[in-house]
Amino acid sequence: MTADSYSREFERKRHADADYVNKSESTLAQLELDKSAGQKAKEWVSAQRYPIVFGSWVVSMGVAFGLVSRQGHLTGQQKLVQARVYAQGLTLAVLIASFALESNDMRAGKGRWETVKILDPEDPTHKRIIEKRIHHEAYKGEDQWMDMIEAQEKRDKARSQSK
């Protein structure tokens, strides 16, 4: 354990610039701090919409089963089916709300997909600006397969043009 901490300390001393935070990152951090609690909550709900859908199903299943279990004239299996139907109805409503948020994000160019302007990598003069649609990864390497396919297609195209 101490060897690891000494190793990290040694690396930090060798690379002092590793602690550097550029101006845009500090500006983004400040903007994040300036947001109201309502804005933060809305962004959190937007980012966590699918776990919320699953959680709503679990909670609605428990609540529905609790309500249905009070009815004494139904068997246990009938109560379970009845609770499942109620839970599915609520989950469907939450899914529809989630899809509405997703389509709103797509129209606004936010969320997981965003259109940005970049310099054209094919232009040798670096004067032409193109629009590119980028995907924000939920975790590092999520889109690696797309990059690999794009690189292979470029190699195949170059190989076919050289023949």
C-alpha cells in the first residue's frame, strides 16, 4: 500500500502539469456551480432516465401488489397478475415520458448526440469547416467499435484505389 502511494507521489512530482486545469474546464465547472437546484435535478433526470424507468417498475410493482393484496376475493396468482398489469401501465407512462425527453434532446441537439463544427480533416489547407455529429460516450471506449470500423473502411477504400 505504501509503495503505491510513494509511486503516485513520485509520478506527480515528475509531471507537475498533470494537475493543470485548463480555462475551459474551470469555466464549465463554474457554470455547473451556478446552476439552480431545479436545473441540476432536470439534468440528472435526463441523464438517468433509463434507471428511473426500471426503478419506477420495481416501485410500482411493490405498490400495486400492496394495493391488490388487500382484495380478499382474489387468489395469490390473480393478485400477482393484477399487480403486474398496474405496474406495466405505470412503466409504460414513464417510458413515454422518457421518449419525449429523448426526442426533445434530439431536436435541441443535446444529450448523447450533438452536432459540432470542426475543421475538415480531408482539407489540406485547414480552412473548410464541416459539421460532424458526435456521440457522447457514457463510459470510456463505448464508441471504440465505430472508430475501428471507420478506420477499416478507410483502409479498404485506400487499398481498392491503389489497385
